[in-house]
Amino acid sequence: MRRTTIKPKRLYELAREYMALRHVPISNPGGGRPREYDDALILTIACIQNLNSYSFREALEYCEDYFKELPALSTYHDRLALLTSDIAQGFVEYIGKQIQSTSKDNKKTSKEKGRLFVVDGTGFSYHDIYPMKLHRGTEIRKIKAHVKIGALLGMAGQRRFVVSAKAGCAYRGDVPLVTPLLENLPKGHGAVLGDKGFDSIALMTLIQSKGYVPVIPIKQYHRWSAQDPLRVQSDQNATKPIYKKRTLIEGLFGNVKQKLSSHIRVFKTEIAKVFALLRLALLNVSVLVSIEKEAMIWIWFPNSAPMF
């Protein structure tokens, strides 16, 4: 992920396209200030704030060079509180669909070899940065200042991108977070990878009903072994070389946290959920921009031979 490739102008274009597809503007049922700025602008400023780890004030000051009219600090914070995690999740999915439709390699792979998906969960801290190294065992479970993200990773050629993601509260189970994402996955053929945290018969059955093969190792116990044929087959699939690709999502999370930080500089849980999802959306924007640049190079040099 290269942050310098993500330009405010392109972010605003994508935000406007996404908000136009929603058809329903964001409103405040409890009243409040009038809606003077479009929702796409608020979403764009929030993305820029996460891209550079800015505070609320710093994000507005940075955007002065790109937008003629900007909301006041208090107005921006009030409007940001109206952005729900469902809206941020939809933005991640929208850019993911743009990547799939733009990438030619992804279309060829899905037709010939099937598609590969990886599921996993991660967390982002917010509020105060807590000293995890000072806590051990059950004490860590008492720390609530983080949000949980369940993500569904896809491949576009050699590039990783987030197909969809869902935010939850601290220590939310991986299976409840990922299940809605797989329910919305279109039917096809290929494989879905996951670690032992996704050892669930219901989840494996859902994956199989979508036409995909579950590649999930099962939890082993000393006194008894697995009896369900689906779990046994999934565990056998996890011994094959394809399971090594599960580390792709770990590297994706590590890339996002290294470039955009694993800490979110906000105090409200709901805003932290939105910001965590927007960081995954920024990763998708970076992938989309790189694919678009390659397409432009191909248009300008259609007869150029490959260098290697």
C-alpha cells in the first residue's frame, strides 16, 4: 500500500459515486444542524484523516488546499457521528467491486481456476493507547478500548484487496462477524481459507452452499476426534499447499497497521468502527489506483513487449 498514490480528488470521486448509488442521504432523525455539506465530502475528509493519522482539526486544515468550502470543526464532528459502520462497510464493498470489474487478470482466474477468499479478524485500538505488555492472562480481557474487524479478502491477479468487512465491539467472535459477509458472497467455485477460529459446522456449510470448498483446520482434542464429514474434509484440505496462502490476510492487516497505524485517535466507539473500516477502504483505493495506472499504460503502449 502506497499512501502517496491516493489523491483527495480521486477519493472524492469515489465517495460521490458511492453516495449516489445509496439514493438515500444521511439524515439526523433527532434534528440538529442543517445539512449544508454533501455526505461525500464528509466521507472524503474522514478518509484523509485516516490516511495521514490526522486529528479532526488537522484533517480540515489539510483539505483547505483541495476543497473551496469546508465545514467548521464542530460541524464536521457532528456530521461524522452520522456516518454509521454500515455506510463505511458499503464503501469498502463498493471499491472492492470496482477492483473486480477493472482487473482483467481476476476475471481470467475466476473462470479457469476458481476464486480464492481468506477470512480473518483483527483489532484496532482507540481512546487511550493501553500498555498491553503490562497485562497478562485474564487481565487482557478486561481491556475494552479496541474494535474488532472481520474481513473477507480476495485476490485480483497478484494483488490483495478487501471484498467486504464488518466492525464489532471488543472481543466479538470471528464467526458472527464473518458469517454475514459470506452470506452476501455470490455463488461460484474456488476455496475459502480460515484459521482454527473459524472451525464452525454452520460456517463450513454456508461456504459449501455458495459453491466453495472450506479450507479450515479444526480444533484438536485429546479425548475425541472429529466425526462430522465436512469438518474432517475441511481439516484435510488445510494440509494442502493452498492453505499457506492464508498468511496473505495477515500480511494485509500488517501492511494497513504499519502504514496507517493500529491506533485510532478518537474517543467514541462508533466513530472508531467507521475509521477502522475506512482504513481497509483506503487499502482498496490504493489497489484500484494501481490497476487504473496499469490500464492507462497499456492504452498508451499497446504494442510494447514485456521487459521480462
